[in-house]
Amino acid sequence: MTANRLRPPVAAARKGRGSASWVAGRYETQVAVAEDDGWDGLQALQDEASAPETVVTEERARSIVSRNQSPDISFSQSVNPYRGCEHGCIYCFARPSHAYLDLSPGLDFETRLFAKTNAAERLRAEFARPSYACSPIALGINTDGYQPIERRYRLTRALIEVMAEARHPFSIVTKSANVVRDLDLLAPMAADGLVTVHFSVTTLDPRLSARMEPRAAAPHARLRAMRTLAEAGVPVGVLVAPVVPAITDHELEAILGAAREAGAASAGYVLLRLPHELKTLWREWLELHYPERAAHVMSLVQQLHGGQDYDSTFGRRMRGQGPFADLLTSRFSRAHRALGFGRLPPLRCDLFTAPRPDSPQGTLF
């Protein structure tokens, strides 16, 4: 638990990691911080903390389908095979969820990961319930289903195999090019109207991407994967997410244009969101990477959220309010129309076939 970890007193940028420190979670009651006593211990601690390793804990989930009634989210069901995300995106809205585990939303979120090894088993059992009502599932929303540890655990692929078996509709949002690995499953399902894929693209600048989202696929790799899926008949879209004032907002039209050229048929955008501990993490990142611009960025963020770092009100949390928000909406609408974006086809629920429940009688009855 992070409450017992000795933390270096000064945050420093870490190669390959988005966060710079173990920011305390909001439920922690104790935080141990190292102080320099003039000996060599502090330097050793700094050196050890400079490149924290990824540790994966395997766990057995009691349930796998999460449900929501949010009016500004287009899906009511989601499945996340992992907790924490090694992509390390500094702006990730899911970081505060690690506080529920008594872990830091900072470096712990991207280095202390959890794999739900029975995810496919639980999903099949959910589909087999007599009361289950088919509705499209969003796969890997809280944390990316195609983050690096998926290469080892293959939980996302196992979930897709269950949905292919049951002919259940689902959508994917990812920052990874590894999604093309599952094209053998996605293409046939797309032909039946059962799957769509959205790529989240924050910037086209590889240097900025390496600082903001260090272990996600490079922007050009995402665009290449987008083209591969589109050419195989899988409906793809782009999410410019998040739009960061004074850091990435100038790229809005360029990202939309590049994605359209790569085969994206739909587009959307989401503003930077800073719930809970993410406020501290984001300010820390700004001071390390853009100290001369940090105050201006936060001024614009607060203008978008009624003078606060974040406004969680439905209808405003994704798009903000005020002149800057109106300008972004106008720019997006103009580019969306000029580039000929439309909507992805609706996912079909009428093909769903519930799996047979396991029975000691086999298929005799």
C-alpha cells in the first residue's frame, strides 16, 4: 500500500512514465516522505524511484459488466479487463480510481496493475443469465484494453471471443495499435454490424505524445492501425481526447484531417478533465514540462469550468462552457462538416444468442 512507501520529496520527470510522483490518494491516512539528512540515503531513494517497474497482480473478478446511467455517455454497459494502465497518460480521467485500492493515482496507477484473469468466464456467465438484456458494451473504457500487458494476458481478446460466440455488439476505444492483432475477429463481426472502433488521438507531435502518454502507441502508429481496420471493413472513428488548452487545442483541425485521411468515418472531442487527485498530477506535469506556460494553461482550464479546475456537472464536464468552449465547438463543427464526417452505423442487438450454461449433462438436454 502506498501509505507505507517512502516517497522522494521532490518530483522529477521519469522517462517512460507520465506521472512524476506518488501523489497521495484521497483516502490515505498516512504518507511517508523522505527528507535529506546529508547522507547518501536520499540519493539512493531518488535513483530507485526514477524507473519504477511494472507489477501486475492477478485477481478474480466477482462481476465484469459495469453499468451507468450518465446522460452524456453513449453507452450503458462497459467491461474493463484491467485496473490501472501502463500507457501512463498523465491526463487520464481514470487515475483517481486507484485511490479506492489505497494506491496512488500517480505512479501507482501506471505501475501497479491488476489483471482480471477470469474476465471472459464472468462475461460468458453474465450473457447466460436468463434476465440479461442485450445492449452494446464499451470495451476498455476506464483503462485501455490494449495496454502493453495485453500482449501477455490476452484478456481483451478472450472477451472479444466470448462476444463473437454470442454475437454480442460492442465498441472499442483505444490508444494502441495492437488492436489490429484481433482483426481476424473484428472484421467478420463488423460485417454483421457488431463492432466499431474509436482511436483516441491527443496530438500528432511524437515528442509531446512521448511526454503526455509515454507508453501509448505513437500518433502515426494509431493512424496506421486506423487505416488497416478501415480497409478491412471495420467502422472506425476518431476522438480528439483530451483537448488541452494552450498545449494541443491548436491541433484540433489537423488531427481530424489526418484521421479522415486514414479512414475515420466519425469524429468527436472531449476537453481535459481534472477530477480529484488529477488536479495535482496535472499541475505537477505542467511545472515539469511547461513551467513558462503552466499558469496560462490553468487559467484557460478554469475559464472552461466556471472558475474551477473541474466541473463535474453532466452536460458541461466534457465540453466546458464560456467563450473558449464556444470557440472549440465552432472550430470542431466547421472541420467536421468540411471533412465530411458522419456517424458510424448503429450496432445490432438482434443477433445476440445467449451462451449455453455449463451443465454436467453436456448437450443431452
